[in-house]
Amino acid sequence: MLRKFISYYKPHIWLLILDLVCALLISAADLVYPMVTRDLINNVIPQGNTRLIFIIGGALFIIYFIRMIMEYIVGYYGHLLGVKMEYDMRKELFSHIMDLSFDFFDSNRTGHIMSRVVNDLNEISEMAHHGPEDLLISTIKIIGAFILLCTINIRLTFIIFTIVPFMLYFMVTYNFKLEKTFRKMREKLADVNAGLENSISGIRVVKSFTNEDKERVKFDRGNEMFKEARGQAVKQIGIFDSGTNFLSNLTIVITIVAGGYYVSAGMINSGDLVAYLIYISQFLQPLNTFVRFTEMFQQGMAGFKRFQELMSIEPTIVDKPGAIELNDIKGDVEFDDVSFSYDGDKKVLSGINLKVRAGETVAIVGPSGAGKTTMCSLIPRFYDIDSGTIRIDGIDIRDITLNSLRKNIGIVQQDVFLFPGSIKENISYGYPEATDEDIIEAARLANAHDFIMEMPYGYDTYIGERGVKLSGGQKQRISIARMFLKNPKILILDEATSSLDTLSEAVIQESIERLAEDRTTFIIAHRLATIRNARRIIVLTENGIEEEGSHAELISRKGLYYELYNSQFESLLTH
Ligand code: ADP
Ligand code: MG
């Protein structure tokens, strides 16, 4: 997996090299100056050579000037590297998600997918640019400072390094604890977010049951747990930081005492002691970075693992090799002994046989859960069937490219989804090349033109979350206008008018009838009154197609349709 991760550096390899070279130079510059200081104190100052002091000062200035440029490069291009890698991965991930089939979206919650696209990639990006840089700088500083400490005085180094193992032990154990607390904190925060999302999207239910107080209590429970986890984290950070600093300072105290003793005993020079003190802090500080790096690495890798998991999910419905492009279709649709289950086990549909001629309208009725929606979603191959064949114009739909198949099929659903944007953009969604005339024509056919013209900016009125709100019937008419532009040969109307009041239903009914002209149309209807005129009605139950015929035929048969119709009629009378 690490190798896979490294492959994402490839397009930006020069940026990485630049970053690392500069990081290397920075560490080198940091290691040089204590040595210079040592020489200055030990040799130059006692000689009274003021000219050399200025030369050394000048040289140090140049070194630090270059170091400034390097640091800018590391700060800017190093982060840019992370930003670019994150961009690549996010782009790749979104593009991949767009390709996935419905079974994926059925079994993954939106919030869950979003957290991957946003949070995980953030963590990966952190690791991507800080990882190599921190690792290189810390390694060089630790090794370099250690060697230099030994060359200055090996005995002093030996004394001081008795404390380093304790320090490491403390840092590693506390870091481990911190990691656990942080993980808990993230989980609790996710709970808080989920609670917020649920309560807000369900606000209508909450208010109609006057359950606001219960929601408050429920939310507060999550919020409180997050607070506690956070409190714990803050406390541990406090212990970690103060403890680590204390141990560092202790090292310095020991250095001063032992070094001071050596200086006064004439065993080392005072310049040595100064250089020594600086190297000690140069040794200790990257130790901290090193320990923290392990955490960053773990988090980044965990994020990358989740990223990879998503990337490795394959779309289940794809073009068959050699699939044909089907452009001008007539619109014959045939279900030939079709069986289907969502999970490969429990059959939702079995042994469905149905032949629909081009241009014909078929109404599908039946109890809820019978599989009406499922049956229609098989035609555009939202799901693939288990056995049997679905044919369009006599061709198995699995032999047709998905794009050309779906271009020929239009679906109008009960819940209309409109994108934030203008009315015009929403009508021409999928047909950006449509002219204004095309759009107006489509809106007229959908009985939408008049209400659109009454909007503050007509067709340019912004709709969606921060724009004008539309009624259910208005939304539905926009989606029907979309369909007139799409102009598919096969049309599926899935309870398109079920959630509307009778008045809006009548307006929409008219535009739907216009839309259905010359197209093969499947109408799923909840209210049987809306399909009474259909010449062909199919009654679907869990056992398959139970009855078929015109309204009059089915009524006279006194079967399931007759019962359904009467029960609806009765409930209408009693209301
Ligand atoms: P209808 O439209 O006739 O009310 P559906 O086609 O929506 O019925 O559902 C038929 C059956 O399939 C139901 O038992 C339902 O629970 C199940 N079902 C529907 N959609 C899915 C899905 N995406 N995943 C799994 N099961 C589903
Ligand atoms: Mg349905």
C-alpha cells in the first residue's frame, strides 16, 4: 500500500525533489552555526582578531539568507506538493464515484461518502508533504547533532544520554495515549455531526411531534461526550508538552552542571560547552517531531487505506465489450421471463413477461412494495437482472452501451431533484446546448411557462437552497419540461403525481399526456383514477403480474384491481 501511495508522488516528482533538497540544506545550515560559534569563542575572540569576527558574521548572514529562501521554498512548494496530491486524489475519487452503480449508493450513506472525500484526503495530504520533509530533517538533525556531540566530547555525551531513553519512553507512551484519545474524539465528533444532520433533515417530524426537547437531550448527550473526550485530549497534551519540556530542560541542566564542571577543570573549552548546549536542543527537538510523525503517518495511512478501499470498488454495471450504440430506436420493450433480486437472494421479481409495443402506454398498479419501481429501474439498467432478458427493439439491453441506452429512456419520479441554479439551467440539465427557444418551448409543453414568467427573474430565477422555493407541482412541471427537451423514446412515470393535490395533478396530468404521445410509456400510479383511461393496465403483486387488461375489463373481472379500485373509491367517499 505504501508503494501505491508513493506512486501519487510521481507526477510531482520534481516538486518533491526540490522540497527535499531544500529541507536538506536547511538542516545542514542549522548544524553549521554552533560549530562556528565554538570556534569563535575558543580561538577567534581570545586572539582579538576583530576583522575575522566580521568576516564570520558576514558568512553567517549569507548562510541564513540562503536558508530563508530555502525555508520559503519548503514552506510554499512543500505545501503545494500536498495540495496537488490531494487535488489529484479527490478528482480521481469523485470521478470514480460517478462511475459506480446504484448498488453502491444503496448501501453507503451520503455523509459517510462525504467524510471520505473531505476528511480522509485532508489527512493524506498532511502526511504527503510533511512526511518526507519531517522525516528527512529530523533524521539529519538527530544523526548530525549526535555525531557532533560525540566529536566535541564523548564523555559528556555518555552522561547526558542516560536520560534520553526515559524521555523517549515518556514521549512514546504518551503519544500512544494521545492517539487513542484523538481517535475517540473524532468518533464523538462524527456522532455529533450525524445527530445534527438527522435532527435537521427530520425537522418536520420533530416539530410535528413537538419533540424538540427530546432532540435537545439526545444531541446534548453526544455533545457532552465530545466535550469530555476533548477535555481528556487537552489534558494529555498538557502532560505531554510539559513533561517533554521538563525532560529537555533537565538534559540542559545536566549539560550545564557537568559541562561547567569540565570547563572549570580545564577538560573542555567554554566554546565547546556553548556548541554543546545548542546541539543538545537540536537533538531533542526533532525527537519530538519524530514521535509525532508516527501519529501523522498512521492517520494518513488509515485515510489512504479508506481511500483505496473506495477506489477498488468496481462499478457492477458496465458496457459489455463490443456493446452497440443504439441511436434511433423505435421503442419496443420486452420483458422475457425476468427475475431479479437486490441481494442475490430474496426475489423481488420473478418470471415477469411483458411485451410493450413502440408508442404504447402501459399503466402499472399494485400494492406498495410489489416491485413496480424496481421493474421500471431495470429498463435503463440501474440494476442488472438475475435471469431472463429485457429487450429494446428486440436487442438485449446488455448488448447496448449504457450511455445510448439511458439517453433513450426518461424517468419522471415522485421526488424531483433540482440542482441549485437557474430555472433555465435546470430545464436544460443534460442538454446544455439547448437554445432559449427550445427551453421555452419545453416549458410551454410542460405547462410551466406561465408560472416561470411570474417569477422575479423569469427563466433566470435562481432556485435551490438559497434561491426561490418552488411548490411540489412546480418542481414536477420543471422536471417534465426537462423530459420534453430530452425527448426519449421510452418514458417512465413513477408516481409522478402521487404527492400532489388534485388541482395540481390535473394541470400536470395534461402535460404528462402530451409528453406520453408517440413514446413507449410506463405509468406507475398510486391513484387509480389517473390511469382509468389507459388501455392497458397491469396489476403487479409480489407473485408477479396478476392481471392485465383495460379498466373496464379489469373491473368486470372482479379481481385484485376491482378490489383496489373500490377501496380507493370508498376512502374517497368517506373522506
Ligand atoms: P413499489 O415501487 O412497487 O412500491 P419497490 O420496487 O420500490 O416497490 O420495492 C420492491 C421491493 O424491493 C420491496 O420489498 C423493497 O423493500 C425492495 N427494495 C426496493 N429498493 C431496494 C433497494 N435499493 N435495495 C434493496 N431492496 C430494495
Ligand atoms: Mg415505487
